[in-house]
Amino acid sequence: MRPDPGLAIQEAVIAGMGAQARGDERLRLAARGKLLAWQQVDAMAPASELERAEFLLRRLYPTLPERSLQQVLAQLAEAGAAGSWHGFQRPEPLKAR
């Protein structure tokens, strides 16, 4: 992997933040990541809710072991068949800072 030329700057900025600011930034970045994943889902060809769920889970949790992912998908499929799951809820748009 190539070295990241901005890593030192990023680490310096983070080191200068207080605990509250780091937490706030983590939440903001997580929300932005969810919105980006949903934008990717929107660009997909028509898909079932389960296919959308798999796409989102793979984007949002890339280190989730495959076995765990398949267990979650099986639970979602079962809940969908029972009528108690109708897909993931789309996040609210980010507020301007």
C-alpha cells in the first residue's frame, strides 16, 4: 500500500482535538459514510431489500466476517418472509455545519 501523504497532517489535527470534538467528528464521519453508501445503493440496478441490505452491510462493515454477514442476511430474510422486516431505514440528510 502506498504511504498516505496526508496522514501526518490528519494525525496532528486529531491530536489537537479534545475528546468531545473527536467524538463529534467520529459521529459526523459515520453519518456521512452511511449517506454515501445509500447513494451507491440508489445508483444500483433495481434490487430486492435483501440485496440492498447485503450491499449496505458490505460497505459499512467491510471487516465483518463472511460467516457473520451470512447469518445476519439469513435473519433478515427470515424476518422479511414473516413480514416483520421491510428493509433498512434510510438515514436523514446531514445538517449543514
